Amino acid sequence: MENIALTEAVYYVLLSLHNPLHGYGIMQNVEGLSNGRVRLAAGTLYGAISNMVEKGWIKALPGEKSSRKKEYIITESGKAIAQAELLRLKELVINGENIIGGSDYEKNN
């Protein structure tokens, strides 16, 4: 597996798709997970979805032909990518706390 850093948007989309969701549901879930800090525009979301489908990290679920809403779900490959990113982020936090001192930083801010 390649060693890559995900954008916040891609990471949150992968987390969101552990349950099937359509585009608007993904937008709402990402906003909720980030406490409103990350808001995905439609163009950003659908560009990311297209890229992740192409890489095999997520897949579209078969839907009703009459529905325009396409639902997506994370694949095993996508789960491995999300897990690798989680480990990378944990390493960043541990290194930052070791140098900055997590609890002292929180007290001063």
C-alpha cells in the first residue's frame, strides 16, 4: 500500500461511507463529524467521489433506476487507506504532544 497523506475531505468521506450514503448525506455527515468545521461544496465532494471510485476506495451501490440519488460505500481497500491515515494522524499527535506537551498547551489556550 502506498504511503500517502489524505486530505481532510477525503478522510471524512471515507469515514462517512462505512454506512451507505448519497452525496447530500455525505455532506451532512462530514459537517457533523467535524462539528461544522469542514463543509464540502458539491463540486469538491463529487470530484473526491469520482477520484475515490477510480482508485477503488469506494463504490457506487446499485440503485433504483427511477432515483437520481446514487449511494456509495467504502471498499476493503478504502478501509485499509482510512486505517493507514488514522495511524499516520496518531503518530503526528504523539510526536506533537512529546515536543509541545499536549496538556501544557491545552492549559495555556
